[in-house]
Amino acid sequence: MQISTNQRLLTGFLQSYFGFEINAVVSNERRQQNAGTLNDKEDIGKRRKQGRKCLRSLAGNSFKHGMYQVNKIKFPHRSSSLSYSGTAVAAVFSPYRKIRGIGVDIELNRTMPEGAEKLLLSARETALMRHHSGLCGGELLRIWTVKEALLKSDPLNEKTGWLTAYELLKPYHRTGEAVLKKRKCGKQFRYISFKIGTGYLSFAVCL
């Protein structure tokens, strides 16, 4: 599915799929002609500021009750997530109290290196992909964004290891469920991914 970056449409898709209130936006602030003079540290700082601004906008009235202080949050965070790719920033926020975590990942203008499937897929996932849709670069990029979003949605991701720890039950589908292979827990993971311009945008929740 090719998705527009229109905030209302994107939010509508997410709320329909996940079944609870969830708000998202993709912001792409073009660099000005003289912006090339920024060093890497300044550029990263500008992108982070842009991301926090997006979260503040999405959180809305949560700030009025002191529930959500965007400048103080640390990731992974139960209610919000950020992702950056070039000048693009993707942000997601949900006030829904019954989720354990939420994640987003955006990748634009990326080429997957040879052998990337070994860093992303389990043996089972590799076999399913070969059977259904193949291991082309576009599909691998999509799965990369899905697994990055899953990692960000996991509140204990520091104990998880690498992206292969998350196994997609049907990796050839752009929506679905995932499990943790090595860590037994009662968590459930769901995800959805969209084609966006020259790349992919994915969201995941931990229930």
C-alpha cells in the first residue's frame, strides 16, 4: 500500500488497524540552500528538535495535565516514538493506557547491502520469503523498518539483542503479528508497514 504523508489519512489508517487512539505524522523540512554549512552535530540537533516538536503537537492536551513532558522522555517510551531518515522525521503518539510500548521507523532512499537478510531474518522467515515474495531489496527494506519499529516498541529491548530476535509470523504481509524467539513473555506485537515515496514507513505496538 502506498500511503500519503497527510496526517489525517495516516492517523485514520493506524486507528482503524490497531483499534485504539494513535496519532502519527511524517514531517519533511527541506534544507535551505545555506544549510550545507551545518556540521553533523548541528544537523542531528536540528532533526531531534524537529522530532520533539512533532511529538508535542501529537500529544496535544496531554501536556495540560502534566502527563507528558516531551523534553524529558527517554526511549523506548510507552506512548511515543521517533524515527529519522534524511530530512524526514516520523513521529507517533498514543494515549492508550493498555499498550506496553509503541515504535515507528522510516527509511527513505536506502539500498540494502548484499546479504542483509542474514541480519534481519530467521531461517523460518527466509524460507517463507523465498516461497511467497522473494528476497528483493524492497522487501528487505520493508522488513528492516518493521523490525526496527518492533525493537522500539519493546520496553525491554536492551535485553533482546538484535533484530532477528523478533520473528514475523507472516513476513511477506505488510500487516501482522510478531513474537520474541528467545525471551518467553506474555507480550504480543502487531505491526503495519506502508510504501512511502522511495522507501517504507512502519509502526509497531507491544500489547
